[in-house]
Amino acid sequence: MNSLFITFEGIEGCGKSTQAKHLYDFLVNQGYEVVQTREPGGTEISEKIRDLILDCENSKMNKETETLLYMASRAQHTEKHIIPALKSGKIVICDRYFDSTLAYQGYARGINIQTIKMINTFASYGLNPDLTFYLDIPVEESMKRIKDKKQDRLEKESEEFHQKVKDGFERIMLDNPQRFICINGLLSISDIRKEIENTIIWKLKEGQK
């Protein structure tokens, strides 16, 4: 089969990591070769960059440094892990990719959108996801879901910041309707899983034509 690059996006606490794992298990059980990964992270160097970005002690990190660190992590991750897997015909499932950078550092932090897109083309080697699942929840629900966990530097941002992130994702989806599948993140875990599985079954059948 042809390779497939699937990403999961959403604001904090939306359930994307849980659903990414469910999809991985589902596809493996169907006999596909699948790689599950995440951003920032995915390789040894990229995981070290992740720790640097999300460490609450780095509260003085400016938005430009933050953006470039995400891009550095992505460059290493994409070249060393994602592209080789896709070239070998595997399905790659990634928890966040460049849409998160646009939403968080672009629309929420205020970094110029065109600048982010330009640097990202360089950092991602021009790679684009084939399909992106966006799990949609209200910001109030997001804050409720993460309030009792140990929060990282981004999760600790204000409710206003997270609303800007959500607004950013909605604009990104409008610009990329052919790639995004928006799912109600307030549904049960099993209902979300079924919707994702049905979408993937259809996508794989289309790819075989």
C-alpha cells in the first residue's frame, strides 16, 4: 500500500493522544505497518528539545526562541523518523505537527503567519499530512480537564491564550478543508474512536483505487 501521514491536532486536554494510540492499535490489528510518534519529540534529540520547550523553569523564553525550537525539533524528527517510515510504505500517526505551530506560536503568540509557514517548509522538508483529525472541545472544558494534572509551560498559559489557539485552529481548518476532519471531542471515547476508524477505512479504500 501507499504510505499515509496522519496527524492529530487540538487544544490541551482534547483527547488527541488517546485517540492517536487507539488508531495505532486499530491499524496494527488490521495488519498495517504503523509508526506512532509525537511533536515536539519523536527522536532522541527532538525529545531533548521538547523538555527544553515545555520546562516550566524556562518562563523567560521568548516567542521567537520557542518557535525556532519547535522547528528544530521538527527538522530532526521529520528527516530522521517520519520521512524514512513513509518511504518504506508505513502509516505514520503523529500527535501534533506544524498546524500546532501555526495555532500556538502564530495565532496565539503573534508570530507572523507567513514567516512560520516559510520556516516550516524548510523544517519539514515540504512534507504535509495526508489527513488531520481535529478534536474540538470548548476552552472551558479544556481548562477543566487539565486543572488537576501537572502542567507544562504551555498548559499553564491563560485561558485567553488557549482561546486564541482554538481560534487559530479553526482558521487553519477553514484554509485546509480537504485535509481536516473535525470531530466533536465531547463525544465518548468509543464514539470518537469509531468515527476515526470509519474515516480511516474509507481513506484506505480510496488509496487502493
